[in-house]
Amino acid sequence: MTAIGVVVALTACAFGAFLAYAYPALREPLGVAVSIAGVLGMLTALIVSIWRR
């Protein structure tokens, strides 16, 4: 399961990097989307770790 998550995360990062390179106007919206996804990921990790205690 972790391996699949790593592959998906790397693919998403590579696609985002390609879009930012190919379309410079998308850099700011992509940055906002990555920030939101990061915060949601951290909250999910926190909730899961609290739930397992």
C-alpha cells in the first residue's frame, strides 16, 4: 500500500512540475493546490495517528 502511495505521489509531483514548466501562468494555482493538499495530508496523518492510539 505504501509503495502505491509513493508512486502516486511521485506521479502527481512530476505532472505538476511539467504543467508549471509548460504553462508558467499555472504556477501560482498549482502552488496553492499543493499547499492545500499538504495541509490535508498532514491533518489526515494526525487524525489517523490519534485514532490508532
